[in-house]
Amino acid sequence: MRLFEAIVDANHRAVAGDQDAGLHPGDFADELPVIALTCIDPRLNAFFPNALALPAEKFIWLRNAGNIITGPLSSTMRSLALACAVKGGKEIAIIGHTDCQVAKTTAMQLLEKLKEQGIDRHALPDNLNDFFGMFASERQNILKACDFVRHSPLIGPRIPVHGFLIDIETGKLDWIVNGYEVLQLEMQSAKPYLDRTGTLSGLKDFEIGEMKFPDMKIGEVAMKAGSMVSSATENIGTKSQREIPIAEPPVQVRAQPPKIPVPPPISPRLHVNR
């Protein structure tokens, strides 16, 4: 029995009146801690982490209005990613609840409530539903949130993402999305592309030793690159001065006027009187 299978079993037995219902966290050390995203509704304070039969130190609790995720790269996804990478979360659960006030609030009602607080419509985003992540069904909201988390590039592909709806009156968990089954289906669909070791087939084994890295730090690489550029610039300047002759200024030659032959002087004819 896996962690959340044991959690649901213990939860249902406890709701049915079993005083000894619970689980031994030590039996699931490799699957803990758990990350849970729930609503900010204060009525949930009495249920967690008791409804999961987990000690507080094994329960990473994230909350927002309506346990809403608006996209695979949203701010809530950032918190989930850090909870996995930094805090070591092994499994994620999106836990909505019955009688959610966010689900009961329409866009027009929200505008009226914001107006009462002095917030005008022009100060709000154009699409209120997208920005506030408003929804009409708690179950639909859980399905959408799990899908965003499952396909987010910020979450590892082997982390199970579960979806639950908790009854606000009894604390009973209703399993909406079974993260184990989703992972199994994804592995089966990818099976033709995987070999028996679980890696992509047809690819040559990669050895880290085959890669050659420069024996210097990043700053040293930058300094060396700058020196190379400076040296190349100087060489270009020197080569230009050495190989390109300086043109002599053209000699100004004054054009000589054409020589016009001058006829010999004509001696005056003297008339001799005879």
C-alpha cells in the first residue's frame, strides 16, 4: 500500500468511527514529506494535518484563496517547485473543500465587494475570471489545478500529483485525482520509446568525461577573451600601417599652351622710284 492509499484508508476508517485508525509515518519515510495546497478558509485549520494522519513536520502546507493554480508557471507553482526542490517534498496533493465561497462568488458579486472596499473597475485586470481563477465547481477546480501541476516544467516527472475534496463537515477525503494511476498511464504511453532500463532507446551512452571544459573560471575566460580581442585589434592596426602604402599627393602639372608657329616677319616692300 502506497502513502496516499494508506492515508485515504485511515481517513475513511476514522470518519466511520474507528478510534484506532491511523498510519505509521516511519513506514513511508521515502514518500515524505507531503506538500498540500489548500484553501485559506479558516474552517480547514482544524483538519490539517490530522485528516492525513501525518505529523506536522512531515506536512508542507501551502494555502491560497480557493486552492487555485492559474498556470504552469504561476506564483503558486513557484512555491510548489521550491517545496519540492528545497524542502524535499515527495508527493503533492491539491485539496479543495466543500462549501467553498470562491466557487459561490460570481464576477459581478466580486466587483461589488471590491467596490465596497474602494476599488474601482478600471484598476482591475480586464479578465477577472482568469486573474482571480474563479470557478463554478470545486471538483473542476481540483482537476484543472492537478493538470497544471502535472504538466508544469517546474515539477519533476516522477512526483505524484493527487487531487482531493475534503468534506468541510466531516473531514472525509474524496479522491478526485489518483496521482499514482496518472503516472502509471504516462509511463505506459511512453513505453515504446523507453528501453528496459527506463531510458530513451537508440541513444549512445553519454560519458561526462567526453566533454572538454576549459581549465579556468568564468571570470578568467572573460578576461582572456577581452585580451584576445585587444591583441587582435592592435595587430590589425599594425598590419594596416605596414602593408598599406601611403599615397603620395599627386604632382600638379600645369598645362602648357600649344605652340603656335610664328611666321617670319614680312619685310616691307620698298618702292623704288625710277
